[in-house]
Amino acid sequence: MSLQENIHQLMKEVGAAADLLVVDAYPSERMWHVAVDEETPLFAELVEARRVLVLSADLGKPAAQDRTSFYELLLRYAHVWDTTGGLRVSLDEAGGSCWLLVDCAARELTLASLCGEIAAFAHQVRVWREIVASPGRALAQPGGIEMLLNAAVRA
């Protein structure tokens, strides 16, 4: 079975196995829309050249008054790349929405591991959405930045 066929099969099965609301397939784009729950939509995209399934989710736009502190937080987060579990945050355009992304080794995925990857990623999406919505509050909490940068938060 090819990598693409294997991932398509896993994506057909993951909805029921992980108790997801919906998994919509877009085969020509090698992409899926996944609704984990009412508030947590995400996307999965197969990048065959790199043999990865990229999970991504829109985190929203940081408020204009919080952008400087939020962008500083993103740079600090990127600096500790070795402890983020592969998570990365990006902007879709200048002043635009923030996105959370993670690469999953596509060849190694099983139904159980894909369910786990989606659940862990959805948890991180929820955490990061709170931070995007109010980065000042997250940074103002005692140990807020250290908590975010702590590998345990990403588990």
C-alpha cells in the first residue's frame, strides 16, 4: 500500500476511533478537515515529499495592543525548539491569524498513534488559543512563560 493510500485509510477510520465530530476529505489536495469538537477544528495535510502528515489549526489573531509581547513570546518559543515536541507557530500574513503546526511521521502512523497525535495536538490548540486571546495575562502570571516553555505543558 502506498503512503497516500495508507494515510487515506487511516483518515477514514480515525473519526470513529477518536470519537471526532467529523473528518472531511479533500483527496485531490491530500487534505482533511477534522472537527475534534464544536470549538476545535483542525486540518491534516499529507506532504509526500517529506513523508509527513502536517496537523494545523488557526489560533486566531492577537489583539493589536498585545502583538509586541505576543510576538516576543513566539520568538522565545521558537528558540526552545528542542523541547517543543515539534510544535511551531506561524502567521498566515502580516497582522493575520496565528497557526499552530506539527509534523507527524506519516510512515510510522497507526490508527492508535494518529488518534493520540490528534488528541495531543487538539490540547495544544486549546492552550495556544487562550494565549493568543490574552497573551498579556499568560505572561503576567507568575511563571507563565516558564510554564509555556516547559515540556510538560506540551504533553
